[in-house]
Amino acid sequence: MAALQFSSNALKRVVLGSQFRSFASKMTEPNMHRKLVKFQAENGKQVEVQAVYEDSLSTGSSVGTVVAFHGSPGSHNDFKYIRQQFDEAGIRFIGLNYPGFKQTDGYPGQGHCNKERQNYTDAFLKSADLSGKVIFLAHSRGCENALMTATTFPAHGLVMMNPLGLRKHKSIRPLSRLERIEWVYDMLPKFLADAMIYRMYLSFGLKVQDGEEAISALRSVIRCGLETTLPNIHKLREQDTKTFIIFAGKDLICEDEIVFEALKEYRDLVHFDYDSEIPTDDYGKILKTFDSEKGASVFVAKDTHFQNKKRADLVAEVVKKIFDAEGTGKNKL
């Protein structure tokens, strides 16, 4: 029986491995671009960076454009499982890369606060051709800037995965601990500081390429704008922008009760609760909310922080539905 069991498990691994390689071979490579972006830093100085970003259809799309905002750490690759489905649907995908996260270079004196990040975002988008329908898509730390952007740029939709809420969550409590780590980093010689912060991030199970990316991630988390999120939610409520929020119960970054608290402020979203799996039949129920309601929120108790991978199919279907829905994108600006 043991030999038979081993043979069965081995066969299963071979089959699954073959299926994964088949899927991977079908995944298209990111279409990367570069352009100069000029904006004002937190210290008031003008900055010019060579922005590196993904643009799957630089000539535009008759269906619509999705602009994506990554987490910290993160990059345009945060959305690779979702983006593959956009390719098949003819949806244009633009994946921003914030300075300091190994795609777009950082710069001296970079503040990593939301105001500075938003200056970069606004300058980038103003130089992009965003004619037609636009949806802003975000994961984790990127949700704050996606929300801010949705209140200043005409948006048909806003889709947020694992947002951070309105008060300090467990990964940044106590904040003084993270601030001390940043202080030590700034005091050490750079080669020692980079080695220290790199190993620390790896011990947390977070993927970073080196110490420079790790310190950028730390600084952007310390300076996340939880206290400025509520006014932007209130602005969004005055708009017709279709909204979708999906979050998890086993998120190592943010407690679900903090997201539930913030969810009350969005209003007009039809809520769905699940334990571990979302029945395929319920996809239709979730998508139907975009016909007559502002949108939907979905909570999956046993999901983790990475619903950008686990729930890629649902998120892609929501995006397609928002593009198909009538009467969206009329924010009152």
C-alpha cells in the first residue's frame, strides 16, 4: 500500500507539474516601456525619473484600460495572473511601478508618503493616453493611491484587493518599532544597512530583491495615509464609479475587522461572505450587483493577503463586467 500511495502521489505531482508548465507557457510576457516623468517630491524639489511600466496595448483598446497600483513591496507583476485574462479580452493593462521598487529607480530624498506618490501617479497618468473607459485596480498598499486617483481622474471603476482600512493594522503596530528600524538603517553604513533590512524582510516571508527595495517598502508602509483615507472614501461616494472590494480573514498584514469598519463608510455595496471557496454559481450574483447597484464587497474567511493570485478569475470577471455596465464613469469632477 505504501508503494502504491507513493506512486499515486508521484503521478499527481507529475500531472500537476505538467499542467502548471502548460499554463506558464501560455502566459504572455509583460510589454515593458519607459518614459520620463517629472513631478514634485515631498521636500518641494522637482524630480525627474525614468518610469518603467507595463503597457499591454500602447495603441489603446476599444474595450477599456486598467491601470494597476502595486503593493509594498511589489511591482506590475503583482497582477500577472489577472492581466493574462485581460489580454484574452482585449483590455489594455498599464502596470505602474513606483520609484524605489527595482523597476523604476528611486531618487535622493524620496519621501514615500501618499502625497509624493500621488504627484508621481498624476504626472504619469497625465502623460498617458487614457481615452475611453478606465478602471483603477490595486492591491494592498496600492489601494490608497488607487482610491485617491479614482477621485481625481474620471474612472469607470475602482477594484481593490486586500485594502488596509482606516486605522493601524497589525503589521505596523507599534509604528515606533518600524520607525526605530528605519532610524538604525539610516545610521549604519549603507552596505550593512542593506544587508540588515534585506534579511529582515526575507524572515517575514516577503519577496524583495535587495536592501534598497526592502527599505523603500518599509518607508512607504510607515508613511501610509490611513488618516487621509476617509475623506477620499466620502468623495468616492458622491461619484458613480463602480466599486469592488475583496478581502480576507487570514490576511497577515491587516485584520479583517479593520477592513469591515472601513467598509461601512463606502456604503451602497452589496456584501458577500464566504468561508473558503466562492461557488462558481455565485459569480453571477456578484456580477449582477454592477447592473443596478454601486458594486460589491466580498470577504473570504480562509483566504490570505494574496487574493491578486487566488481570486484572479473573479477580479478579471468583475473588471469585464464594469466595462460592460451602462452608465458608469460619470464621476462629478
